[in-house]
Amino acid sequence: MSKNIRTLVEAAIFAALAMALSFIPDFASWFTPSFGAVPLVLFALRRGSKYGLLAGLIWGLLHFALGKVYYLSLSQVLIEYVLAFACMGLAGFLTTPLQKALKSDQEEKALLFALVGACLATITRYILHYIAGVIFWSSYAPKGMSAEWYSFTVNGTAGILTLAFVIISIVILLRSQPQFFQPNH
Ligand code: 218
């Protein structure tokens, strides 16, 4: 199988895995972390930004196919389900330095690059949810609370929890299976 086809199949598999994890119920309302971010960021770090952004886009679009979209308006949905999910692939911008560091056995440096990628992707995504929260979700704020502070507490909590799960998964996988980040096909 050509490398391109193989990587596209991987992108589809990881996007599907992320979507399956999106079915974990919102047990803490909008404060609930996005567990699907774990496979998506790991995949983006493995294959780079082009395939990572594609996998993120597929993950976002799968919400439409499976009826998991919270729709307030067209621009809200484009920001939160197309742009925000695609942004998870931004981690792939750190793939080249990550793989260089692994090749020269610089494990701490490799970990640092992977974590920068994870932060870049997760923070960018939740900044978009924060902005959408201020513009579109302000009517859900408790009485007397500003839209900015409401969106910051909700999306800040979800973003930090999501980042925590992603960071833990990167530390474990980079220590136990560094070859995951150095695919040879
Ligand atoms: C204050 C607030 N509430 C709800 C949302 C909507 N939101 C938040 C996080 C993640 C997602 C994508 C689906 O998991 C959505 C739609 C918001 N932005 N702000």
C-alpha cells in the first residue's frame, strides 16, 4: 500500500476513535473534557499537520453525520464543529522536531516538542470555544455572571482537563512506545 493511502486510512481510523470517545456522556455539562482529543493529538504528532488537520476535520464532521451537534447558528457551528475540531491537528506542526529529537535519542527534548504540540492544538481549540461561548452561549450564563467570565470558567476548565488527559497519554506513549511517533511506512 502506498504511504499516502496508508496514512489516510490511519487518519480515518483515528478520527473514528476520537468520535467514539465523544460519545462519553457530558457528565459535567460543558465542563466535561474532550476525551477524543487523546487519539487525535497522538495521531497528529505521528503523521504531521497535513494529516492531523484532516483527521481533526473528519472528527468534527462526524458530529454532523451522527447527530451530535449543538446548533445555535451557522457561524457558531462552523467555528465550534469545523474549525475547532480541525485545530486539534495543529499538534502536527511539531512532528518534524519531535522525530528529529527521537532519532538522536534526546528523549526529554522529544517530550518537550510533543507537549508544545499538544498545548498548541488544545489551547487554540478552546480559545475558539471561549470566543463562541462569549458570542453565542451568553444566555446560558447564571444570572449576574458576565458572558466573558462564564465562557472562561466553562471552556477554561474543559480545556485544562482535556490538556491534562492528552499530556498524560503522551508521557505514557512516548516512554513505552516511542516508535509510535516514528512510523517507518
Ligand atoms: C459557555 C459555552 N457553553 C457551551 C459551548 C459549546 N461548546 C463548548 C465546548 C466544546 C464544544 C464542542 C462539542 O464538544 C461546544 C459546542 C461554548 N463554546 N461555550
